[in-house]
Amino acid sequence: ASSSSPPSPSSSSSLRGGMLYLGSFRDDEVADDGFLMSHIRGLERAHEGSSNVRSTSIYIGELSRDNIVEMLSFKFCLPMRHMRKLGHLVYQKTRGHPIYTIEFLRSIVQKNLMTFSVREKRWVWDESMIDKQSIHEGVVELPTRKLVHLPNDVIETLKIASCFGFQISVSTIRLLDLGQFVPNMMEALDLAAKEGIVKMVGQHSYTFSHDMLQESTYNLIPVNERRPLHKVIGTCLIPPDLESTHSFELCILAVGQINLCKDSDGILDPVERATFARLNLAAGKHSMRASGFEQALGYFEAGITLLHANHWHSQYSLSLELYEMSVAVAFMDGNTETASERLNEILSNAVSFDDKLNARSLLAKLLVSQEKYQEGVRMVLEILAGLEETFPQEITRSHVVSEIESTLPMLKDVTSETILSLPAMTDTRKLNAMKFMDLLITFSAFHLPMLIHILSCRMIKLTFEFGFCEDTISGLITIAYGLMQYSNRTELSKRTNKIAETLIQGSSNLHALRARLTFMSCSVHGVVEPFQSSRQKILNGYNSASIVGDTDNAMLCGLLHSMGAFLLFAELTGIQRNMVKFMHMMAKQKRIGLLHNLMSCFSSCTALIGNGGSITLHSRIKVKTNDELCQIAKETQNSYLMLYVIVNQLFEHCYFRQYLHAVLLVETAQINHTAKRAMDFIVVFYGGLSALCMARDTKQTKWKEIGECSIKAMLQLEECSTWNFENKLLLLRAQLHQLHGHHVMAEIAYRGSISSALEHRFMHEEALACELYGIYFLENKQVHKGLEQLRHAVYKYQQWGATKKADDVKEFMELIIQPFHLWKASSK
């Protein structure tokens, strides 16, 4: 290289390398006198003075709608008329920005919103789904920069629209488009839509093209002007009639604006605060009617904050109503702290007995939800005494029978038309008495069950003396239950219950009534109609309670559904999942008493499935043992919980052949429960089976006597409903025939029970009958027949979902099979 001659100038020029320099920038983000533009101009001057430096500027502008349509037509080889709608959609999403246009097209292909159809031999796409795709945040910056360059009327209109959030309805714009803000707001919004800042959704509303656009527009309003603007907008929207159902939307819109400035000092004067407190009350009521209970609580609480400092003196009626509504909704939502606080204020400031009635009824509900049944019942009895309706402290079965008998002449020929033809009850004190008796019926189910029937008789008598009211229906359903339990007048009970159900269906307050009365109605319906048909009634009750925000009765229906499905007809793993769901709801809503009832059912269900370790419960739920639940029942004097625990334990012990434990529970039930309950047939059936098995094992007469009493009771029930009770009666009779050694009759009864359980869809009782029939064969040395029945029992238990119970029968079979095989081998 050192010996070579230097290259000539011409060859040097041909071999010299060069450098390509590329750069890009946004022209509206670069100052004309800044460094970058000065440098570019220097390059351009160098280009003019020397051929060795070349400078080229390429301007890339936004694509028009037609540009995009033309590009898509060329790219996808389709006529422009086919691409026009898609092209306009792409432009709307990208504002014609080339980079974002490419990115957007690439994204819809990746999401399979645009695909090549082999059948049609062309590209196809889903325009409705493409329209739902979000705008790239970079695209948002394009119209955002245009905001400040728009005409002033358009900017002011957009500011007002941004006060409503992401979307504003056309009807709202028209209400505001009366010249108090800017002239012709609709025209201004149409112009904003052309600029891509807002877009029309259907024919009813405008939305900002992106939430960042709404935020940017709202930020154009000076901070110190925002709350006064919300106040002016809200005031313009206040409807003339706050309570009208047609005012719902306006009330919600107005209060949404007003509440943004309620906490600012000096913005609202005393008259405005009072007006806006009433507006919040109306909005809360509208929200409750629409089942928006959490939203309603926010309105009531906002209304309370707008009251004057001495509001219990200067705004007494408004204060009382706002506080009562706040308590009611807070209690629905399980917010017991707010409910307790507001109740205390009402009871401290209400000036009359009548003004305290609603608060005291809510306080009684709160007490009962916290398992303070005795206090809740006592409080309602005191209120009723103040309304001149007194009740005996001690109630016996003979007292209940006497009251029902004295009411029978009023019910003899009654029809729904007879009830509706009665004059309306107008006496305020009697109307209040009926309301509190209806409330006490629910409470008494847990603490004083025989009081229920005294209350129902009183309600019927008041109805015929003072007139019909909505709570009459509760009295009818409850006395129908009493007729079933205490006088054996099944047909009259069914007819009275049917009358009540007809009145519920015809009521304008259908959901509230159904929510309150499903529990008692099913206590009658479930005895005389197929058990399975009650399931839909309970679900209807639960749905109605949810609609009207009746949390107590929604949870009560949840308990009834879980308990009924478990003990009567449904598949266990599905039931268990529902129980978990309802336990979480009860814990969240702080309905502790109902939660404890469901825990007992859950424990027995889990024992039959055998999957206790795999169930995940919320950390706030600790499932208590049956012993703990019994102790709670004693401490809270909750007879309903005690019966639930006994029934569930009895059910479990009977299925696992723990007959001594089962019959001891029957004795406990007879000692502790003098009132008749809808679940008594479960004690009768499973207690009777266990007692007859004990009688066979121990030869003790007392167990046989319990079994015979169970058969007599079951015979009466079977007369009410063959569907529900035939298989149970036959199985009890099979056990008694087996005890007496009447083998032919025993086999006929066993087969009849199995057949009836299959026909009437009681899978678990079919399995139980097969198991007991198999044991009967084994005890009579008919091993093959016995094992055949036991195998069928295993199959049915598995179908039911009782995996642990099926395994228990399998283990029992193994104990039989092994010695049997050994005996056969030795006999050969």
C-alpha cells in the first residue's frame, strides 16, 4: 500500500463514501426559530451552495376519508363502493394519521375482525365490532390540540358536556339548550363531531371519542369556576314534580351535578341547601324503585349533609324522612354501623310515638339480624301494646287451637272476592298494628313460634272488623299454616293459602308481598303439593326480595332453598355450592342468625359428600360445630336454630346408621319443641326409622312405641300428599313388619317404598330404602339379594352426590363379601 501511487482526483471522487441522514418531527411541536429549524435551513443553504450536500423535505399530511377508502380499495382489490363504510370507520378511529391508520388496520387483522374468506375469495370484516375498537391514545392528541382553535360556542358547549362525564343524552342537551349557556348547543356538538371530538351514539346521545378528550375538555374550565358551573347546570335540570316517576332521569342528573358542589363553602345558601336536600331524597326514592340501593344510600346521606345545623327543629319532617330512608337502605346493604347511628338520632329527636314507629321497627329488625331475638320480639310487643293490641306472655298449644277455632267461622266461605269486597282499612292505629303484627310473625318463627298463630287470628279478626289492608294477606297465609299444623283442616288450609296467593298476584306491590310471604306460603304448599314444585316458588321469592331490596327475606329464601334442596330432592354438590354462595352473602350482609342456621345444613351436607377439606370459604366465615350452634341457640333463645341443628344432625346420623344418636335427638326435639313446625315430618320420618332400627337391635319397647307413633303421624301426612309421603310411610311400615317378623309384608313395603321414591323423584330416599332392604336380606341370610340392593344403593348415593355415604356402604359390603367368600370356599 505504501509503494502504490496516490489516486487521481477523479478516482478519489468516485471511491469516496457518503452518509444518509433521516429525521422526522411534528411541525406543530417545533418552534420556527428553534435549533432544529435553524439547522434544517442551514442544510438547505449548503445544498444551494454545493452539489455535495443535498437536502429534501417531505411533508406527510393526514389522509382524508377518500384517501383511506382509495388506499383500502387498492390494497384489498375491491371496488371503492365496497370499502367506503370501512374507510370512514378507519378514518374515525385514526383521524387519517398514516402511522395510526396502519397500526389500526394491523390490529383489526390480528384480532380476526378482518379475515380472508376462501369461500367468497375476498377479504371480509365485521363493521360493528370494528366500530367498538378503542382509539389509540396518540390519535386522541390530534383532536385535543384542535380544541383551543374551535369557535368559542363549541368550546363552551363541550365544557358543559364534559361536566356530565363521558356521555350526555340529547334530551339533556335540549333541556340546557335554552340560551342560558350558549346558543344552539346541538349545532355546536355536531360541529365538534365533525372534528372527531365527540360522536353520535344512535339517535339519543353524544359521547366523547376518548376519555382523555373528556378530561382535557373539563380541564379547560378554571378550577374556581367548576363547582359554580355544576350548581347552575343542576339547578336548570331540577324537575317541577320531584316525586313523579317521569322525573327519575332528571332527578338523578340534577343531583349528580349538585352533589359535586355540596361540600364547598359559600356556594349554596340555606334555601338552596334545603332544596337540594329534598332533591337528594327524591333521587334516593327513585333509585330504590329501580333497585339501585347502594346509589340510594349515597343520595340519602348526601341529603343529610345538606341539612341545616339545627335541622331537627327547622327541618323536622325532611330530617325524619331522610334519616329513616338512610337507615332502611343501610340495613338492606348490611351497613349496620350507619343504620345504628341514624336510628339513635331518630329515637333521640322524634317527638311523638307515631314518628318513632318506623325507627323502632327498623331497630327491631336490626336486633333480630344480630341474633337478639328476645329483645326484638319484646320491642314489637311493646309497640303493639301502645297500639292497643296486647298478647299473652305464655302461650300453650290449647290456646292456639282455641284461637284458630274461634276464627274458623270467618274463613268458612271466604274467597278472594269476599276479601277484596271488604272496605279498605283506614284506622291509622289499626294499620300500624297490622304492620307490626306482620313483622312479629317473622320474628316469632325464631323465638316464640306459637305466637305466630295468635297473631294471624288477630289479623283476620281486625280485617273483618276494620277492613282490608295489604297485611291481611300475611294473616291469611299464616292462618293457613296454623290450620294445617293444629286443626288438620287440610282442604281449608289449601283454599286459604290459594286465596292469599291470588291476592298477592293481583297486588300492585307484588314483589314486596311475595318476598315477605314466600317462607310461610311454602310451609303450606310444601306439605300438600309435590316438594319439588316449591323450589321455583322459593326462587321467585328470592328474586322478588332482591328486586325490592328486602335483604332479610332474600336471605331467608336462600336458607329455605338450601335446606329444602338438601333434605328433600337435589344433587348434593350443586346444593353445597349454593350454600357457600349464600353463606358469603349472609356474612357480607351481617345476617348472622340465618348464617348459623345454614352452617348446620352445610356441615351435614359436607359430611355426606366427604369433601370438607376442599371447600374454600371467605376468611370472615368460620363454620361452627353443631355443639357450638346448639350453645348459640340456647344463649340467643333461638328455637328455630335449635330445630335446624337437630334436624340436620338427625338426618346425618340416620344415613350413617348411627341410630342411638338419632333417637336421642328425637327425644331432645320432643322436650324442647312444643310448637308444631313445617320440618316436623323430617323428625317423624328419620326419627321413626332410627327408633325402629334400635327396637330391632335392642328389643326395647320404648323405641318400638316411638316408631309406631311416627307411622301414625306419617299416615296423616300421607293423606295430605301421597306424592310427598307415600314412600316414607311404606319404608316405616317395612321396618315395623321386619321387627314383627312379617317378612312377606316387609318385602312388599320395601319394594313399594323404593318404587314410590323413584316415581316421585326422591333419589336419596330411594337409596336409603335400597340400603335398608339390602340389610334386611342380609339379616335373613339372602346374601346375593342383599348385595344386589346395596350395590343399587351405592349407585343412587353416587348419583345424589353423597360420595362419603356411598363409600360407607361399599365398606359395609366388603365386610359382608369377605366372610361370605371364605364360607363358600370352605363349603366346597
